[in-house]
Amino acid sequence: MGRNDLKGKVVLIAGGAKNLGGLLSRELAKKGAKIAIHYNSDSTKADADKTLEDIKAGGGEAILFQADLTNVENIRALFNEVRQQWGGIDIAINTVGKVLKKPFSDTTEAEYDSMFDINSKVAYFFIQEAGKQINDNGKICTIVTSLLAAFTGLYSTYAGGKAPVEHYTRAASKEYGARGISVTAVAPGPMDTPFFYGQETDDAVAYHKSASALGGLTKIEDIAPLVEFLVTDGWWITGQTIFANGGYTTR
């Protein structure tokens, strides 16, 4: 089995039940990977069950794991269970995130804590545990946001919470590189999913659609192939944050 062949590889996807995570679960399963689908809460269970059913209907192999990953013990338990199930983990992808659109002056301490727990703490300890538990020549990828390169208000805790992940990615790539492990982050533009629309007005949606050079919002179908590339043939890219947003922002 080659380094870039997904057949038989074990892939753990945090937030793998719906939206981009769900698409990644389905697409990587089609290539022969075994998929461990993590989801956060009972509200996502129906999506998780449907993703599992779709994979099995296509002849694939998958398992579900429900947990709040802001509790670091749950991250460890997630990796442990997948290793016990399949003997090892080859690829770890973290799509977990939460958006808050709110003026700086109105943000509460509780909101700040929650945003950094979900967007930064989970990412840190997911990368940490992946480094401990994935196989040599494994791959780690985290979904961040193109707002990391934006000059904008209202998203201070979202972009701020994701910003440290860029350095986590660089640091981990240096520390894990001797084992052939690549570590990357992908920064989509505003994605055309329920994750995006919840906090946006019609005017804001129209602006975001007009802001990209190629026009429109980012589609999950445009991001999933990039993530797949980074965890297969693109493994030589490491320590990098890749902005994939149709020309929405750049560095």
C-alpha cells in the first residue's frame, strides 16, 4: 500500500457528520478508507446516522463517536477507541468550529471562553493527540477560516480563535516531521452551508457572495478535494495554511 493510497487507511474526522465533514467522510470512504465519524451532540445524531448509512450502503466501513471535544479527555478517548477498533490511525482531520458574529464591545467573557475552547483548544489538543497516536507517515489537517487574512470587524473571537491554529500547524509540522507526518490547515472562504447562514443578514450574505474574485460563496465540494490532496499526494506540503476561497482574501 503506497503512501498516497487511501484504500484500507483509517481516517478520523472530527465533525465528520455533516457539511464539509460529512462530504469528506463520504468521499474518502469511496476511495476505500475506513472512516471514524465524530459528532458533537444529539442534535447532530441524525446527520451522523445518515452519513454512516450512506458509507455502508456504498460498501464502505465506518463507525460513529459522539463527544464534546472541549473536554480533552474526550479527544484522547476518541483516538483510543479508533485505534482499538482498527489497530491504528493514518489520517486525522479536524473540521470542528463555531462562528460568533458580534461587536467587540458586546462580547461576553463566557462567549470568548466558548469560542476559544471550540476553535483553538480543541484544535490544539486534537493535533497533540494525533501526533501521539497516528501512524508514521500519517497526515493531520485542520479547517480554519479565510478571515485570518481579512481586515474586518465583528468576527474577533472566530478569527481570533482560529488564528493560533496556524502556529500550532507550523510547530507540529516541525516536531512530527521526522516521522514523515505532514500537518496542514485549510482556510475556506464563507461556505454555503447552514454553519454560515445562522449569523448573517441578507445584506451580509450578498456582500460575502460578491467579495470573492470568482464570485459566490465557497462550496464544500471545492474544499473536500483540496483536503483529500493534502492527506494523500500533497503530503509534501506541511506547516502551511492553504487559503481556498475563490479570491475572497489573500496574504
